[in-house]
Amino acid sequence: MEIREILGKVRAGEMSVEDAIIQMRLEPFEDLGYARVDHHRALRQGVAEVIYCAGKTAEQTRGIAQAMLRRGAENILLTRVRPEHYAAVRDLDEAVEYHEAARIVVVRRRPVAMPETHICVVTAGTSDLPVAEEAAITAEVLGNRVDRVYDAGVAGLHRLLASAETLMRANALVVVAGMEGALPSVVGGLVDRPVIAVPTSVGYGANFGGLSALLTMLNSCASGISVVNIDNGFGAGYIASQINHTGFVPGNV
């Protein structure tokens, strides 16, 4: 039960103050034995707890999602989903969506207010698409319009420059690249908005699973660039959403 609903029941005389206090004490998290589901995450941060499925069994994933739905969670995001995770949760709600390329499942029960500004997700190559789509879908679920500029790496710089106006219109940019990871520096030199750089594990042996791209991005000479961990599209999409929502006061949707 949400805090607003509890307070409404107290005001209407349908619940005593003592019962409300007990209910609110029970609310912060629910211990399932294998997970402690944080039901107050949305109250503190504006976004419900996100279920990271890697390393979880299908049964554990289903149990956590069920617990969140029981407590009234309206929009749920599950990341790093494998087919067995999706199979375990697909019947929980009619609003379940599976984004296979992004390895994401979304339970979208309520639309989220969106600012007029938007985010742009850029990739160096097609091989970076899974991480880029993780960022893009995350940002969309959190209430953002997202432009996509894919396969625009520095090996063919004219492809990026052809989309320069699209890059410049964005309020925040997520730039995803493997190999040497040079693309965020180039984008950072073109725009006056924050750039979140995402190194990917795409590349040959000396790429060291994304380490070379990570170090390149950390050592970028372009200003306004921040860097998330290797393959962390979710983290980049989340940060971009926070930037895009700064100062935005949502109305009723």
C-alpha cells in the first residue's frame, strides 16, 4: 500500500493512526528470503527498484516482480533479462513488454510525464546496439523522448557529422563505443550538453573486454564528459534521464 493511500484512509476515518503507523513500518522493504524488495525506492528516488536479472533464477525474478506488483508498483524495469526470465514473468500483467535487443522487460502500467527536452543515444557501431538499446529503453521507461543515431563511429566521421543537428538538439547524450572508444570525445567537441560515455566490451584482444575503451573515455580531452562502467547502458540511461528531468515539474498524465 502506498503512503498516499494510507494517509487517505486515515483522513477518511477508514484506518486508525496506530494501524497506519504499523503499516508504514512494514512498508520499507519486504524480505523474500533471497531478496529484500525495496518498496520505498520510488518514494525516495522517484523510480521503483529495478530488477537486475543477471545471476538470478527465473523463479527469483518472478517472485521479486510479484512482490512489487502486490505493493502497487506501476512501472517495473527488469534488466539483463534472459529468455527464461521473460517466460517467468510474461503472465504477471497484461502490460509486460519484452525488448529482446536491449535484454529488458518492462511492466508499463502508467504513462510517465515527459519534459519537452529529450535525450540522444549514439553508437559507434552496430555491435554496440545491445548496450545502446539498454540505455535508450531505460530512458524511455523513465519518461524521456529518445533520438537514436546508430553506427556513426570515427572510422567514418562523415556519418556522425551528417547527424550533427540531431546531436545538438539533445539535452543530454549517451555515447556508446567499443574498440578504442574515441567517439565520446568527438561528440563532446560538438555539443554544449552533458555527454555520458559508455565503453563496451566490443573489440579484438587488446581491447581487454572494454578496458581500452574505458581508459580512453576517462582520459578524454573534451569537456562535459562523464563515464559509466563497461557495458552499463542502464546506468547511462538512468543518469541521462535525471539530467533531462532536472527542473521539470510534471503535471497530471
